[in-house]
Amino acid sequence: MVEFQHNNHVYSATQQPPFLLDTGRLSHMGFKPRQNPSGLETVNEFTERMRMAIEEAKSTIRKAQDNMKRYYDRRRTPALVFKPGDKVFLNASDIQTTCPSQKLSHR
């Protein structure tokens, strides 16, 4: 039941359930009449439906990525640019040396 619910959940990034994107149809519990009166779908119809579903999912994922980038960039400051010869401070708390004293390990 959990897997069924997971596969039928419409996700915000794709705006479609995973089962639809994987198989091209929605999964159903129980028996439901087919929507196509003849009950058959041609290969071309299936291929076109899958292509459209994947294109729509790609489009919504790109939109979600753009929204996340815009939200992240609102509070982001540009990175500092260092040139060779610039003096910088170094936090050496995670640097291991073989010297017995940290004071002497600045070679």
C-alpha cells in the first residue's frame, strides 16, 4: 500500500506521479473500464503520450530548479576573488603536521 501511494503521489517538481512517467499510465486499484472504447492503444499513440509526459516533466523540473536558484541567490553574496600574492588567514585547526608543537609547524 505504501509503494502504491508513493507511485501515485503527484510530486511538486514534475507535477506528475512517478508511475505515470515510468509506464505512461496511472495505476489503479481494482477494475475500471478502459477509457479507449476499443481498449487498445496504438504504438504511435503510446509513444506520443510518453514523449509529451516526459517533456512536461522536464519542463516542470527546469522551472523548479530556476525557482530554487532564484531563492538561493537572493541571500548569496559574490565570492571573494584572490590573486597570487594576496595575504589571507588560514584556519589550521584541521591540518595535521608531524611537528611536536603547532607553534613550530609553520615552515
